[in-house]
Amino acid sequence: MHIPDGFINLPTSAGFGAAAIGGVWYSIRRAARFLDDRRIPLAGLVAAFVFAAQMVNFPVAVGTTGHFLGGVLAAVLVGPWLGALALTVVLVVQGVFFADGGLSALGLNVFNMAVVGTLGGWLLYRGLIALLPKTRPATVAAAGVAAGVAVALAAMAFVLEYAIGGAGGASVGTVAAAMGGVHALIGIGEGLITALVVGAVLATRPDLVAEAPKMEVMAHG
Amino acid sequence: MDRRLWWFLGSGLAVALIVAGVLSGFAASDPDGLERVAIDEGFDETADEHPLADSPLADYAVEGVEDERLSTGLAGVIGVAITVVVAGGFFYGIRLYGKARRSREPT
């Protein structure tokens, strides 16, 4: 999912980079309103966990792998603004220290994964939460489904970028179909991992899940 | 901060270190979704070499460590440490910024 330099031309990269900066700046402004000593280490832990989990590619089809994105997980655990900023930190660290994701493409990657994949995925999660009963299983399911769809959304953001300024002259329609198909599979893995982690944290420290709804039915005991 | 929160943070960090330090060595190595699409649609050749491709941690391997799994795992542990420091510094800065803003415009 990390775009290298060269796939997308510089003007398009700069445009989406500006949009990414806007999203990051807005997230900083929102996070600054409530960030306290307790949430700093939690958000740092979320960033570290997302970095770690993104290293573990799993096979999704013959000769193709996918890896966890983590935007919705981060948004559900520490809220959308700190979640988007955590993803941004991960992408910067990957691009600068690990040569993963290009440097001129950093704005594209932040736009796709921190803005679309995290803030967009969080909106989906909120929509699902509003429709579902306020129970732990429903919350876990909402997080999982939103996370899976968020991967497809981030993939479609790449297709948009490719349509505007992509190199190599591939047909946008076939790129869209191929990106959608493979990321639907990766989304299933994303949804399962997100549901697993959100479920585990809700079971042990529900008070640390920033975006958990007020539960109608309390947990056992 | 209460002790239970430190427990949570400590176990969470331990999980991250195990995932990045051990599990990463067993990750599948085939191209990821975007790389696969780029290969199939014939635009993978348009990728430029990463400007920092020669850096000591490029591609999640520690320069000079021959054993592949050890190299990946070591890079993962270093990456978790870098992420914690960068994220911690960034979020602490945002907290200071928020404090300064609140003291300027009391609500």
C-alpha cells in the first residue's frame, strides 16, 4: 500500500501532499484540545503497535501479500485525531528510516492511509455504531467492518491519484478493478485483526477504548 | 498515572516488540497488493529508487547482519523504538501547543 516515488507525478503528489498537510494540521488542532499526560503514552503505544503489525505481510492470493494498515484500530482506540497522527508518524518513520514508501510520495501515503484510511474509516465506524446496538460484540463487529472497508477506500484513493497523475499508462479501469479486488482480500485480514485487538482491549480495559459507545449491557460481573 | 495503566502500556509494548522482533521474520515476502497491481498493469518499472535506499535500516534489514530473520527482527525492534520516541515527542509537542493555546484564549 506504500507508494514509491515515481508512480504518481510530482504535481499530483504535491496536491495530495497539501491535502495531507491540511488533514494533519486539522488533526493536530483537534488533538491539542484534549491531549493530556495519560493519552500521550497510549497514542505512542498505538503508533508502535501499528508500525510492528505493518511489518507482518500475510498471503492473500498466489504471489501476493497484504499487511495490516491499522487506521481504524488507531481511531477506535485513541480517537480519530490522535489515530490519524499516529499513522502519520508511522508513515514518516517508514519512509525516512526504512526506505518504505517514497519521500515525494509521503504526502500521497499520508493522504491515503492517515486521512482516508483513518479519518474516513472512523466515519464509517461511527455510522455503524449509530445503527447497531450498543454492545461489545456489535462494537467489535463495527470496528472490523469499518477497518476492512477502509482498506478498500485507501486503495481507491490510490486509483484516484493514478487517474490524475499516474505513470506507465495503465488503464485506470483495470487498475481500479485490480486494486479493488486485491484490497478486498487484504481488507478481510484487516477486519479480523482489528476486531481481535479491539475485542481484546474492550475485554480487559474498556475504559481505554476512546471511541467505544456507552454500552447498554454491561460486561459480566 | 495508575499502576494498571502502566501494566497495560508495558504489555502492549511487549506485544509490539514480539510482533516486530519475532513475527516479522516469518512474514510472507511476496509483493503486496499495490506492488502486485503495478507489476500486472506494467507500471512497476516507473518506481524510482528510494533516495534513502542505502540507509542502514533500508527495507527493514540491519546493514551488516547476515541472518535474514535476525536482521528483520532487529530492524523491527529498532523501528518500534524509533516510533515510540518520534510519536512521544510529537504528541508531547502537541500537548504543549494545546496548553499554550488554552492559556491564551481562556474559555
